[in-house]
Amino acid sequence: MTESREEAIKRLQQSASDLEARTAQQESSHLAAQKVTSEAYKIIADLVGGVLVGLGLGFLADRFLGITPWGIICGVLLGFALSIYMARRTANRLMAQAKAAGVEAKPVPFEEAGEDEDR
């Protein structure tokens, strides 16, 4: 069974397009994983950065206003509140983007540690 030249070309083009589709799907999943990782690092940076900025401002308040322990205490608390606000804002933005894209969150059952051992 010999196939004609046109049939062989069609078969090769079909194989090439299938390969391109698989490669594009792998690349898009890799890019999505990178985006998720970068957003997670942004949230971590918001949490740590807010506390450090509050600590720094509290230290400066202690140093120049002479209210020694209260500047750092209030600065850390305000920095913590600011970091929680910023992380929550980022999480809400990500949830809105996922909802707009049609992605729905699936509930995950909670299993306590040692629950499987009792069975």
C-alpha cells in the first residue's frame, strides 16, 4: 500500500499540528504555574514588607520622639494590619480574575491528622 504524495504530506502536516498543540498546552501550563508562583511571592512580600516598614517607622518614632517602647509596638501592629490588608486585596484581585475566567473553586474536605489511622 503506497500512499500518494499528497496523502503523505497531509499526514505529516496533521502530525506536525498535533505536536504543536501538545507543545503549546505544555507551555501554557508552565506559564500559568509561573504566574501563580509569582503571585504567591507577592503576597509573602506584602506580609513581610508591611511588618518591616511598620517596624522601621516605629523605630524612627522612638528615636526622634522619645516614646521608646510604644513607637515600635504601634509600628509593628500598624505594619501587620497594613500587610494583612494588602495581602487580602491581592487575594481578592486574584479571585476576581479567576471568576472572570470561569474557574470555580472546588471544596476540599478537611482531614485531621491521624484520622486515617483510626480506620
